[in-house]
Amino acid sequence: MRSPRLTLAVTALATALALSACSGSGSDDGSGTKADPSDTAAPESQADCEATVKLTGDVKASWSGPGYVITGGGNQAFYKTSQGKKSVSIIPGRGDEPATPIVAAGGTTFTVQPGEGEVDVDPDGGGAEVDADATATKKGKNVTLHLVASFDC
């Protein structure tokens, strides 16, 4: 059986070691490298867009109206528009990965697969055009819709 005093002593020693490791007693002579202010990402900003959407196939809907784009923060532009319980988002690409249009409708999320259809996205937030099929799985079955969307920002 372990002694409560031994357990307390070990716990106190571990705590003291942890605190002394973070004491900051090392010297700072200012010779470390500092971040170049020009390398910092611009803050995120949101701008209004005019969006037009037409969905055909397993989901049918169309609308024209407001949308928005978020730019900055070191990322490419993110676009979104919605009407009721339906929305179209364009997730920015990264590196060699292209931007990905996503449609949420009726509790199902449809995704345009890379290389499918026409997806033309301004990474700086000027606008986007999509004419592509998007797929999802609903109740164990593959479902497809065709998305035609434009964002004028």
C-alpha cells in the first residue's frame, strides 16, 4: 500500500518541476528573429455579391439575390448565397486543390467533385461561375443535382 505522504511528495515535486520549467528565467538579449510585418495576412473582410443559382435534377430550385464573399486572412475567397433552407457555398482551394462548390438542400449536402464541370473562381473575391454536377448519398442511394451559379462581387 502506498503512503499518502509519498503520493503528496511526488505530486508536489512534479508540480515544482513543471512550474520551474516555465519560469522564464532565460535571458532575452533581443537577438531573436522578429516577424516581418509585410508577411502578415490581411484581416478578413466580407463584401456583398449578387448571386444567381439554378438547381436541377434531384433538387429543383432557382433564385437570384444577395450573396457574399469573405476574403483576406491569408486564404482564398469563400463565396455563399442562400434562400430558405438551400445554400450554395464555394470553399476556397488550397495549393493544387481546386475550389469546391457545395450545395446544402433538404438536409443533404451535395459536393462538386474536383475536375467535374466548369468551376471558375476568382481567388481574390471578384466573383465565381459554376456549371457542374454535384453528388451526395441520401438513404443509401447516390443522388445528383446540376448546379449553375454565378457570383458577381
